[in-house]
Amino acid sequence: MKTDLEGLTALVTGGASGIGLATARLLSGRGANVAVLDLDPSGLPAPLRGLTADVTDDRSVRSAVEGAAEELGGIDILVNNAGIGATGTVADNPDEQWHRVLDVNVLGIVRTTRAALPHLRDSDFASVVNTCSVAATAGLPQRALYSASKGAVLSLTLAMAADHVREGIRVNCVNPGTVDTPWVGRLLDAAEDPAAERAALNARQPTRRLVTAQEVAAAIAYLASPAAGSTTGTALAVDGGMAGLRPRPEPRS
């Protein structure tokens, strides 16, 4: 049976774990030919193709993107998912960490998209989806640097959408809430009381639970697919209602 992404090719950065891996697997399951760019793409399940790339290194990115385009026969879908986190207020992170996070989370998107643009321009169904965050639209404590990087991703998404809409390239982003990924798991493990910290993160989202990587992947797959052909310059929240809902407090027992 023909699937909605059959015959399309997709490139996913940061696709060896978490949201990226869930996305790569879903796109592949829906018929796309998928390549993954990651610092360590070993151990990927078939039929995903893995290429080693560091999104902070332009030469590395260009080489990997060209290699992916050659293996796939072009690039129709680009998912810019590679990213790193940071905790703290503006007083806590040194300049070097600011440069590092912005280099990965923002310039990583710039480098990968720039390298993929010639191939996207040749596609009849070109789509770019950036992984942003609820941190771009809601003030979260102890996330100054991370929020600044994701705010830049949101603005960059809109600017890219405007720049390339006449070329037939759609650009959107997803804004996940707190997702149950290995990175969040490491934050919880480092907390003084991991169980209490997890409970606090669950309570922060109106659905009372963390978002799953598969739920974010489903949103990315929709935005990437031809079914979303009239959707560009959009930020799709996958945050359990965190950004927009203000439910009344539950009554105390």
C-alpha cells in the first residue's frame, strides 16, 4: 500500500537518539528514504542510513549533506533537530557556553539548511522542519541560555519561510514542551531528588505528564509531508497545553 511519504527523501540531524531517532523511524515507516546526521550515528536500525557530522563544522556539514543527497538521490525533507541544552540564569553560564549552545542550536540550522538548499530547490515537495521549544514562547526558570537559543530558532524559522516560499520550500518548526528524552533523563538523574523533579516537570504541563518523543515526531512528520502543503511559517506546539492553557488549580484534598 502506498504511504504518504513514499518516494520522498529525508535528512534528520541529531537523529541517533530522542526526538531525532523517533522522527527518522517514523518518516521511514511512512515510506521516506531517510538519512541521519549525528556525531555518532552508529547503531541505527535498518533501513536508516547514518552519516557522521558535527553541525558546528561547516566543512563536516557540507560533506555529510552531499553524501546524504548522493545516497538518497536528493533531499526533499530536512529536519533540523540537532541541539544541546543548558541550565541556569544569565548569571550562571560563561561566555564560552553561550557561544557553544548558540553555535549548535542556531548556527547548526543555518549550516545544514544552507548546504541542503540546492537539493531542496530541486524538489517538488521541499520542506524544512526545525525543532524549537516552548522555551521560545514561555519564560521558564533556569533556562536563560537555552530559551535565547530557541527564541532565535523561532525567528529564524519565520525568516527562512519568508525567504524561500517563492522557491517552493516550506519552513516550519515544532515547539515541544518537556520531552522524556535521554537529555531530560540526565537532568533528572543529576537532581537532588529525581522523583520530585520529575513530578514538578509533569505538573508544569496541563496534561500532567511529559511529552513523548513519538508525539513530537508525529508533528514533525505532518509538517514535513505534502499533506501540509499550505502550511509554512508555523510553530506547532506539542507541549501538553503548556504555552496556552491556564487550568484552574486542582482542589486540595
